[in-house]
Amino acid sequence: METREVLALRKRQVLILFVLLRLSLAGLESRRYSVAEENEIDSFVANLARDLGLRVEELSSREARVVSDDNKNHLHLDLNTGDLLLNEKLDREELCGSTEPCVLHFQVLLKNPLQFFRAELHIKDINDNSPTFLDKEILLKISEITTIGTTFLMESAQDLDIGSNSLQNYTISPNSHFYIKIRDSGEGKIYPELVLDKSLDHEEESELRLTLIALDGGSPPRSGTTMVLIKVLDINDNAPEFSQGLYEVQVMEDTPLGSWVITVSAKDLDAGNYGKISYTFFHASEDIRKTFEINPTSGEVHLRALLDFEVTQSYTINIQATDGGGLSEKCILLVKVLDINDNPPEVTMSSITSRIPENEAETLVAVFSVRDQDSGDNGRVICSIQDDLPFMLKPTFKNFFTLISKKALDREMKAEYNVTITVTDLGTPRLKTQHNITVWISDVNDNAPTFSQTSYTLFISENNSPALLIGSISATDIDSGTNAQVTYSLLPTHDPHLPLASLISINADSGHLFALRSLDYEVLREFEFRVGAEDAGSPALSSEALVRVVVVDDNDNSPFVLYPLQNGSAPCTELVPRAAEAGYLVTKVVAVDNDSGQNSWLSYQLLKATEPGLFSVWAHNGEVRTTRLLSERDVAKHRLVVLVKDNGEPPMSTTVTLHIVLVDGFSQPYLPLPELSPDEVQDNSLTIYLVIALASISSLFLFSVLLFVAVRLCRRNRAALVGRSLVPEIHFQDHLVDVSGTGTRSQSYQYEVCLTGDSGTNEFKFLKPIIPNLPVYDSDRNMRESINFQNSFGFSIQ
Ligand SMILES: *[C@@H]1O[C@H](CO)[C@@H](O)[C@H](O)[C@H]1NC(C)=O
Ligand SMILES: *[C@@H]1O[C@H](CO)[C@@H](O)[C@H](O)[C@H]1NC(C)=O
Ligand SMILES: *[C@@H]1O[C@H](CO)[C@@H](O)[C@H](O)[C@H]1NC(C)=O
Ligand SMILES: *[C@@H]1O[C@H](CO)[C@@H](O)[C@H](O)[C@H]1NC(C)=O
């Protein structure tokens, strides 16, 4: 105690010494005044006149003034009273801050004589400021494992007042976990410390709200508050743990976009945020991040791009699970892409020869390669073409194949082949690719022209106009192009007598045949020649055919009477005995016709007679017979005119005159003629046998025809026939004409024949042939040779 007072005394002595030094300047000691801060203006501080021992009047006469050291007029002097008054409200905190004591120095100045009085005004503190915290709220994070007694230094508050008016104490709102401990800095400053009094439990109470109160020592005390928010922190003592360290999944490459791939899952034993796991790809490549995405909360992995086995077969993905406390764990996801057969095989043609020659085996058509981008069976391919084609595939180098012809091909059989190369892979489903090649077989002249017939028979009529088209031949060549161009020609004939070149010409292109001159059936009935057809190939191929020209007869010859001779000098006279029986054969008109066939068939007809009814002429053989017994009354000389007519269209005829003289005497009939007895007529059947012998003599040849005609007439209506034998206009239909030749050839004719006229004349009329085709026929080739020709007709009429 003593020492302290001694020290204080010394301090004061030093101060006094300092003040005395200054007083020596002023000559006066300093007067002390004091006033509380925040006093109103014009508040009384002191009466200066009394303090300085001056009269009030003296103050004004000596112009007393108050001058502050800081040249601010905090004070003024009332010259009437000599009172020193406050010129303004003084704020200690503003004037002096934390400096204590707060002193304003001023002088009182007097003139006449000049005199200074020093004085000081002490400004006393009042409790006009409350403690304040800088922050309205303080956040404190405190782990739940914090041990009891742990202190948390809190922010201190401030109070501008000094001394006991300054900050004195802190308190905290009532709670069960914390209390406040005041810590002194040693310099009069105190700090609040929050002390944990009871352990925290995040799961029970995750946060606390407390109010920290700062108190000053004024009377009454002022206070300031701040909110303290205490978050009770959970502690993260467990890292996430994956259920598997390695996940493996197989995904088809055609899995659609957005498909779920797999779900990875990790567990964290911590609760709350520390147990909350978020999944991420860890150090994933750009490719992985483009292809997959992971849901951070569920751990589901989805596809975000299409997979392509042909590009990437597998992905190794690191997945990290991180909890709310930052602890993490990793796993590996292995995604294997499964190939599906999504690539069809490909065919690349290296070379194609689409035109190959015929008749050549093993010709190369195409070279091609195949490939399939899939793997395994999906990428294994088989290559085939149609079975029914004369082509085959040959594997060559690596995946190359050649398409070649199996055998020599015949363009004429098939000129075009569509080869479909089918390449199939062995995947499921099988994919195939087809490539079509059209192969054309080019022509080689390997076929001769072929005539449409091996031989041609042309008919026409004789007396044709020259240069008449008589027919045409044609040949085809199954080759193509010039190999198929056919030209026709006449070939040299073997017959030296046939003047072919003057008879026939041929159009080389069309094959039309022309008769160069008029043909005469009677001279040349038929002839043959050979024609050739040749193609334009190299070398050319040719073939030939036979053409037979048959001249068709025209009725251009009149009948020609051979007997009796008609040269007027010595007409023939037939002698007939008067005793001749009825039916006596007087004579026979013999005539020929140089035409043929019907045109040469002759019929005879009595045109005129000296005594009509005495003689009859058989229509078909020209026999002249008596019709009754002759008598003395009949004149001796008779003249008959007989018309000989052919069966042509139009018919041609000639007449012959017969001279007959009746003579006395007997004579046998020329030929016995079967009686046409009434009995036989009544028996309703009549058989007539006619034997006609016709002979003619010419200078060059003997022409003999023996005609045997058997006529059998059957009459249907017996009554109609009685008394009307050989009734005119009886038609005989469906009778058979049988021709059996004794010559080298024979021919059958069947005609519808009509018996006209009465029984005496027995005229036949040929109505129409029953066999429709009436071939013209001539057995002999050489007309110059004599023809020994014998025909016998046998025809029965029913
Ligand atoms: C501070 O305040 C508390 C509670 O009001 C009281 O117990 C304590 O004595 C005070 N401390 C001082 C130094 O005044
Ligand atoms: C080949 O195919 C073409 C086009 O499809 C067709 O016109 C032609 O007739 C076919 N040829 C054969 C021989 O099938
Ligand atoms: C190939 O030919 C076949 C049979 O004619 C046909 O079905 C197919 O469509 C063709 N393919 C192509 C690619 O032309
Ligand atoms: C009939 O033909 C022969 C032989 O060619 C001939 O001699 C005769 O003169 C011809 N007769 C007539 C009338 O034309």
C-alpha cells in the first residue's frame, strides 16, 4: 500500500512539474471543472468570475473570452453573469473514445492587462451505450462426439462506454447443454466461452438455438444479444461398401437406347447424410461417358448411346460411391457387348464378263469376294448359286470366289442365264445378300439353216403367165445375227434334160419361187429340183431341200377321135347284118383327150341319126349298138353324128360322123351282152358287166386301156322300177368305184354318179367326187417315154 502511494505521489510530482513549466508561460495554475456528457446546451459548468476573483463588470470590460485548445467552441462565457455554459451537447465517446479521463483544455483570455487563465473540463461518462454484437447470428458446428467440458470461444460484444458502464458480463439463454464461462484477456477485456456441459446427439437434436447476452455494468445495466445456432454434426465413421467388387453384365449390341443395363449398389452404415451415397463414374473415358449414364442416387446404369460390337466388344467402368461425408469406395463394372447378327454379308464384284462364247467349257464369268462384319457364326458365310444352272462357284484365294461355266453352253438352247449369287451367314437369324448377274451366251455359227420341210410339192395350173409366183420355201437358222441370215439358191439338177434355169427362178432373200415361162401339162407333168439355204456365218453352213413342181392339168384339149378316122377321103363304113339281134354292137367310137383326170374323161352322146331310135350310143364307152331287131323296112344307109365330150370345166367336145350300112346276113354280136331279162328286173337287181376294150394306135405309142366296169344296181323301190327300167334321173349315191390297176400304180376314185336319159342311152353324169382329195398323180417322170398304161375300172352301184 505504501509503495503504491509513493509511486502515485511521484507521478503527480512529475505532472505538477510539467504544469508549472506551462504555468510559467501562463503565469497561472489550471482550474478544473467537470461536467457529465450529454448535458443540454447552455448547461451551467462553473461561475468563472467567482473562480477567477474578478468582478462581473471586469469580465466584459476586459473582453474575457474562452478559447479551446482544439479551436472548437464547446463552451461560452456569459459576460452578464460570469457563468461558463455548454455551447453544445458533449459526447464523451465522440470526443475521447476509450481514453479516460476525457479532458477538454481551454483558456480564459482577459485584456487590459492581458491575462491567461488555464482551465480543463473533465467530461464524465454516462451509460448511454449498450453492448452490441457484430453478427446477429453465430453459427457453430459441433460434432456429436465432442467431449463434455470442451469450450468454444465466442465472439465478444462491444460497449463504447467506459468503466463500469462498459461490458461487464455475458450470459446465455437457459439450456441443458451449454453454459458461459467469462475469460479475461488481462487487459480489462472479457470474452465469453461456451462450455459443453452435456454431450450432444445429432440423431436426438441436430441443432440448438441459444441467445448470448452481453451486459454492461451501468445502472441500470444495458444489454445486447446475438443468436447462436449450434449444429450438431453427425460423424462419418463408415465408408460406403459395394455389395460386389466386380459387376459383370452382357448386353446385346442391339439393345435400345435408354435401356437399363445393371444396378450397382453400395451400403453405408452411417445415418443421415453420411449414409447417403451418390454414385459416379470414376475416371471414365469419353467413350464410356457417351455410352453409359449412372443415376447418382439409385446406381442404375442406362445406355445413352447404341452399342456396336464391331466397334467395342467390352467396357470396363470404374464406379465410385461417395457418402455425404466424402468417404468413397469403388467397384468395377465389366460390360460385355454380345454380337448379334446385324451385318448382312457383303459381296464385292471384282470383275464380271457378262458375255461368254457358246461351246466353251469352264469359262470365267465373275470374280468376287465376300465378307461379313459380324463375328463368330454371325460372320461365317456360305456362298451358293441356283442348282439348275450350268455354272459353279469355285473358292479361290481367301474369301474370293470365281463363277465359271460348268460345261460348254449352247446359245440356241438358252442364250441368257440369270445367276443369283446368294451369300448367307450362319447367324441367327440368317442374313443373306444376293447379287444377280445376267450372263449372255454369244453366238457361234454352229447351226445350219433348216428347211421347214424336207421336200416341197407345189401345184399350179398349166398355161400360167410367165414369172408367176408358184410358191415359196423357207429355212430358219437358230443361230443369231449374221449366223442366222439365210440366202436361198437353186442347186444344179442331176437331170441333164431338165432346163431348170429357164423354168424356175428363186428370190435369194425371200425364197419365193417363180415360173419363168408358161407350163404345159401335156408336155411336162412334173419336175423336181433342189434348193439350197446358206447362212452368212463364217464359215457358212448350208442345207438343201427337194422341190417337186406338179403341173395341174387345165382342160385345154378337146377330145380327139381315134376311130373311126375322120379324114374325109375315105370315110369308114360299118356293116350291120339285118339279122343282127337287138343290142348288136355296131361299132365303137374311140376317142382320147390329152388332158388328164376329169378333163380326159369322155362321154358319148348320139346327136343325130338317120333313123332315130334304131341305134344307141353308150355314154361311157362309145359303143354303138342296135336297139331292136332290124327289118326289111329299115333303110340301108344310116348316118349317125356322135358328140364326144370331156368332163372338164368348161367341157370341150368334138363330133364324129358314123356311116352304117345294113347288109343281109347274120353276124354274132361283138360281145355277148347279158340279157336284161324282165325277171331280173323284177328280182330288183340288175347286174351289168361291161367290158370295154379301147385300143388306139398312134405313130409313137400304143395306148391300151382295159376298162372293166361292174355295175350293180340295186333299186330300192321295186314298184317304181316295174315298167320303167332305167328310169331317167335316178340318182345313185354312195356307190363304190373300185379301181384295181394292172399297171404299176393304182388309184381309187369315188364319185357320185347320176344315170340320165332313158335306158337306151344310159348317159352318166359325174356329179362330184366323194373322196374330197383328188390327188393328181402321175407315175412317170419322163413324159417322153412311152407309157404302158392299163387301168381297169370296176365299180358297183347300189
Ligand atoms: C455475471 O452474471 C452472472 C449471472 O447473472 C452472475 O452469476 C455473475 O456473478 C456475474 N459476474 C460478475 C463478475 O458480475
Ligand atoms: C433375267 O432377269 C431379267 C430381269 O429380271 C429378266 O428380264 C429376264 O427375263 C431374266 N432372264 C431369264 C432367262 O430368266
Ligand atoms: C435377283 O434375282 C432374283 C430372282 O429373279 C430376285 O428375286 C431378286 O430380287 C434379285 N435380286 C436383286 C438384288 O436384283
Ligand atoms: C396328144 O398328145 C400327143 C403326144 O404328145 C400328140 O402327138 C398329139 O398330137 C396330141 N393330140 C392333140 C389333139 O393335141
